[in-house]
Amino acid sequence: MIRFAASAIVLLSSLALAAAQTPPATTAPPTPPSKPTVKKAATKPKAAAVKPAEQVNSGPCRLGVISAIGEHYSVQKFGVTIFEAEAKEVPIDWGLDDLVFARVRAATNNDSSIRRIAYPKGAFDPFYHAKAIFIPDPKETLPVIVKGFTANANCDRYLVATTFKTKLPNSNMTLNGIGTYNQGLGNLIRHSHLFANVAITLIDGRSYEQIKRPLTDIGANLATSMRLFEDPITKLDNSLFPDPPETASTNAALRERTRALVVERLDRNLPGYLKEE
């Protein structure tokens, strides 16, 4: 009996020890509640910005402005004889074509029916470098050239600004387009001047025939030749004359003086071409 009781005590002790060594069942930590999904509001598409050019080009076109005067600057040097003449065409980016459009808008009180017309690069090459000598080639005339890139412009008229060549008074020297020249004897007695030979042509937007303004055309050309020496705006200090010619494009003083001369020529001549008949 005593032996049975002892066995029972040993058995109970073993069970108690096993229970103490068995780790309690672990309880998994609670899963944190999931955050509610927030739906982003659909982004409204932005309205397309209206470009200034589109605003300007809307509506009827009473007058299309085309300017081809501002790609090159002529630097010329004359001596006593024709054999001492030097000439160089220098590429520039002085905004001279922008000036033409700006002065036309100013002369018409910023009329919204006046539009600037772009053209392909080289479009005026046939005009400036005409190959025909005795019989004019229609392909080299302004009306044909303008018609070639204005098919969709639908303007009533086109005002075209170009440059031309003229003779230096009392000499056989030719002044080409817009530029500056220096003339004199050797390096001792020399003087410098600016020149701006700008021509205005009106073209009918339906028939593409040139609209003649005889009194305006004659008066503008005559005034240009008469003012070459008399107008103070054309006089240039010798220190501003570009030597070598390639320095003209970076000469800020020469740029501003030339722009002022072009504005003066335009403001004097444009009113005769802008008046309605």
C-alpha cells in the first residue's frame, strides 16, 4: 500500500514538472485594421492655353504683312576709284523684320485685321538673286513668290517689305540693302554713313497683281536719295564702322543706330501705302 502511494506521488510529480516545462500556447497579435482606401479625385484636364499667335490670326485678314529685309547687313568700303571698293554681306539677327510688323501695327492703331505672314526659308532668293537679265522671269517677281506661300492666308492685300540697291550720289558706287559704308582717301580723310534702302510693295490678295501707288513710290525713293548726306541719322562715327566686317553682327551701337534708321524710313513711307482708296 505504501509502495502504491509512493508510485502515485512520483507519477503526479512527473506530470506537474512536464506541465511546468510546456510553454503556453501563444496567441497571434491582433491584425491592425486596414486603412480605408482613399480614391483620388479625377484630375480635370487643363484647358489648352491659347497662343498669342492664334489670337492674332483669328478673324478676317485685311492686310498681311511680309518682311524680308533683315537677314543680311551690308558693310562697304570705298576709295577714290572703283577698284578700291570692298563689300561684305554679314548675317545678322537684329529683329528688323519684327520692326516692319510693329510699325505697320502702330500706323494702323493696332488693327486686329492686320496679320504677320510667315514664309519658307529661301522663299525670296529668286527675287534677290534673279537670273533673268533682259526678259524678266515671272518666277522671280514678288507677286508670284508671295502667291506661292499665301494660299491659305486669305488676306485682302499683302504689304511686302524688301530691300533694293541704289547708287551713291555723285559716284558709281552701289549701296546694297541695309548697311553702312566708309569712304575716303587712304586712311586720312574718311567718313562713315548708314543706309536703309527699304521698298514697300502692295499686292492684291485675290488677283495677286501689284497695286501701284505712283506718287508714294516716286516720293519715297527720291527722299531716300536726297537724305543720304543731309539726314543726321545716317551719319556714323568712324569708330563704329565694323572693321573687319564680320564684327558688325555683335556691334550693339551699330545695331541700335541701324534699327532707328529703319524705323524712321518706315514711319515716313508706310502711311502712303496703308491708306484706303
